[in-house]
Amino acid sequence: MIDGPTKTLPRLDESLLTHMPPFSRLSRERIRQILDLASSRRYPEGQAVFEEGAEAGRFFMLLDGYIRVIRITETGEQIIALHIPPGQLFGIAKAIGRSSYPATAVTASESIVLSWPMELWDSFLSYDGFATETYKTVGTRMGEMNNRIVEMATQQVEQRVANALLRLVNQTGRKVEEGIEVDFPITRQDLSEMTATTLHTVSRLLSAWEKAGMVKSTRKHIIVCDPHALVVLSHHSSKH
């Protein structure tokens, strides 16, 4: 939730939003008005911004950091549905006709988040470019989640984990000396929740891949040293 050890930030400059797609077509004056209506907070890593099933009273934009979107299955298992990078809206329940949040949003790293009351949503849709970008975002996320469902049904565990790592480095990777590092803290447990597999299996795979020089992992960091080898693994025998 929005309580807990968060900090309200000082007045933010319009330049923060001018290059972010939902607002990039707007004048600085209009962006100033939008910022003046926003609450801005800094969240530590691992804090819930909102929880699945809660009334959707606000919608959000991630200025910096990463958000992990978590769903709870009918059997009570926690599944990481996707990760949201900076510059994107989230908690946009009204865009999919919901009055409650369909998932829990937890910070994957220290994050800076803007939010607005949901009653402003309809007025934001009148802004040039906002509606187009919002529904493009919804479509992309639905596509990602559908791809994940297909992977779960058709792919071996090794392929699912390889695909999950490739997605992470494509979306959030940064170049380091040894290869491409996932740019936020990620554990083997996180990977198991992303791929509907056990912690033991993920640990076994990562250990084997480390020995083969494909990845390098420490407690909360993963570097992909040989992306091509992971791509080959992710496509190998795509049916059980």
C-alpha cells in the first residue's frame, strides 16, 4: 500500500515527463498542471505500491526503478507476471474496465513513483497522445502475458528459464564487462516465480549454465555472459 517508509519528494520539474510517451506531445504548461496534480514518492526495494483486489483509487507512473507485477493463483502460489521499466504507467485498472487492481505491484529496486487520483483518468484521456500510448501499453502487456501462458503450456523448464532471462536482459539489461546484467536485484526465487518452476530447478540450471560460461549469478544479481547460447536453448525442442 502507499503507507510505510515512503517519502514525498519536492516539486518536480516538467522536463521529467517531456520525453515519456504518454506526455511527450503535451506543452510544458500542461505537463506542469499534470505534475501539480500528482503525488510523488520514493519507495524502498520490496515495498508494495498497491495490492491485488484493493480498490483502484489511484493510477501511477514509474519515473525511476523497476516494478514487479505479482499475481496469486487459485492455489495460493505467487507468480511474477511481468516487470515494468521506468517511463511507463501502471495501476491503470480503469483502462481495462476494472474498479480494483488485478495484481500486486512491488518495487524490484528503489523506485520513484508519481500517482494521481483515479477520478482524473477520464480528463487525462483527452490529452493528445495519452490515450493512444495507454492502450498501446495495455496491448503490449496483454501480449506478454499471453506469450507467458503459451510458454508454460508448451515449453520445457530449461526453455522457460532461458526465455525469462532473455526477456529481462532485453527489457532492463545494461552492458557490463562480463556481458549484460539485469539492471535490478533479482533472486533465484524470483526466477522460479516467473517461470512456474521450483527454486531447486532454477538453482540447478543456473549452476550448470555458470559452469558452461553462459551466465554469472550472485545472491541478487544475474549477468548473461553468452546471450546467443541462451537463445539457442530457448528455441531447442519447443514441445514436450
